Amino acid sequence: MVSLADYEAAARDRLDPGTWAYISGGAADELTLRWNRAAFDRMRLRGRVLAEMAGAHTRLTLLGEALRHPVLLAPTAFHRLAHPEGEAATALGAAALGAGMVLSTQSSLPVEQVAARLRAGGAGAPLWFQLYLQHDRGFTRALVERAEAAGCTALVLTVDAPVSIRNREARAGFATPPGIEAVHLRGLPPAPPNRAGMTESAVFAGLLDGAATWRDVAWLRGVTRLPLLLKGVTDPEDAERAVAEGAAGIVLSNHGGRALDGLPATIDLLPPLAERVAGRVPVLLDGGIRRGTDILKALALGARAVLVGRPQLHALAVGGAVGVAHMLKILLTELETAMALTGCRDLSAIGPQVLWRAAGEP
């Protein structure tokens, strides 16, 4: 295993077809899923030589927390699909490399257990909690309080996927196996019955009834002491409003191509969004990160840090905690190499000047 692509190929051989369809699939025709990767591939770098690299490092401060590097693990559901130890193994692998972890509401192990495993790693890596707003706001508030009590240091509200259509997953007939569930949603009162009849919209007349709105962002800020990031913002106007509503950060994400098919790649969306935010809050990016050079490109265009989604599940399926740690080590070594070969001694030195453009290109 010398690259993230090696882990992906090995994971596909180890996982059953339904699980693989769930993990790797995207929405509809999977255009956005492919574009996330293709957009990074078409970007070129500008090499520099003989730069002074003494004391080079990848350290940064994010939301007041000191991090060893700008790579976090994105929230992904049901890690026990990939490995019996689930999110506990992921957390141990993250801690070994000092990587922050964002735990999903739909994790297959509870936040308390994952937090304990992350602390046991001893690297001081932060744990953030990703929140899907539930139809029962009282239950949602209790879940937020539970994350706070477990030691999570930020909330990440996912705002881009109240509904989605994933054909590959449906064709495979995927269903979570017995014994694997979203443990944080135990005890959630049943949702009101879907109001849609045969001639009515199942989306508009039921599925969106409990979906989050801007009013809920204000409510959520009022019930937590934690900094709140909004994940799934792709439009500069929404980013502007997020800042106005008091968001502490923005995660530029198209849900890994799993929500609205046809959205551009996140790296293509980054420059105008980062320009609108203008450094008032940190912008993080996910979607298509597979190489250290991808991280460099994202930072060059205005991201403060990146999140890695599917590769953590690939590595977890292949090697458990050790696989996750090794996958992160590969990425970070590639980032350091890219920094050295573009003349960037630290993250603050990474800017648009590392990107190569032909004469006349914008």
C-alpha cells in the first residue's frame, strides 16, 4: 500500500458488493462524484527550487485549537460496515497521526466510546460532532448536549442533504446488516406519517418536513456553547449568510457527490466562495482528496484545511486502525513533499503562486 488508490482497490476486494455500492456510490449518474476527482487532476503546479526549508512544518491553529497538519477525517456513517471495531479503530488511527476527526450522527459506535479512544491515542487530536437535525428538536438538543459532555470541541451541521437519490446503492439493494445501526438515534420518536398520497410529492409533502432551515441555525447557536460550522455550503451567497448567522466556519462540500448530482467539483467552487468569505471564518474543503498535492491545491485556493471521506473507510477495511494511520501518513508525506518542491516552508506560504497557468489563463 503506497497510495490511497491502493487502499481503495484492496477495500473493493474485501467488501461485499452492497457495502461497496453504499460507500463508493454517488447520486444519480455520479457526474459530481467524477468531477470532484477530475478537477484536481487537471490542475497543474509550479515547481520551485533552492528554497530555504529550515524549520519547515505543517502546523496550524483552527478554531483556537493547535493542529499538527491541515487534514481531518470527514464524517462518514457506519464504520462497522468496514471493520468490526468501527469508529473506535478510526479514532485510534487518527490519533496516531494527530488528525482531527468529525464523528457522524450516523456512527455505529457512540460518541463517548469514540472520544475515549481518541484521547487514548495521546496526540490531542480534536473530536468534532457532525449533526443531522432531527425532526424532534428536543432530541436534537439532547444529542448536542451529549456531544458536549463527551468532549467534542465543535459542531458540524450538515445542511446539503435533506433528500438524495443514489441509484448505484439502490440497484445493489443495500441495507445495513443486523447489529449495525445509527446508535445516536436510538430513542428518537417516530417521525410524523408521510402526508403524500399517490398523486402528491413524497419529497414536498413529507420528506422535507423536518429539514433544517436558517431559523434552525439560529436556534442551534442558542443551545450550544460549541463553535458551529455549516457543512455543505457551495454558493457564495449562502456562505455570506452563514457568516452573518454566526457560523464559526464553513465546510465547502457537495457531500462527496452523494446529494445533488450536477454540482461542480468543490475545488472549482472554492475560489469564489473563499473570496466572498474573505478570511472572516475558516473555509474547509472536502470532495476528491486523494493526494497530498490535492491538499496543496486546496490550500492555495483559500481552504484552511481539508477533510478526507471515503479513503478512511478504504483504509479501515484493509488495515483497521493501522490502515487509517498509514493512509494519513501517506497523505501527509505527499503534502510535505509537494510543499518542498513548490518552495513552501509552512502553510502560510501556500498561495495561488504554487499553481501553474499558461499565458492568458485566468
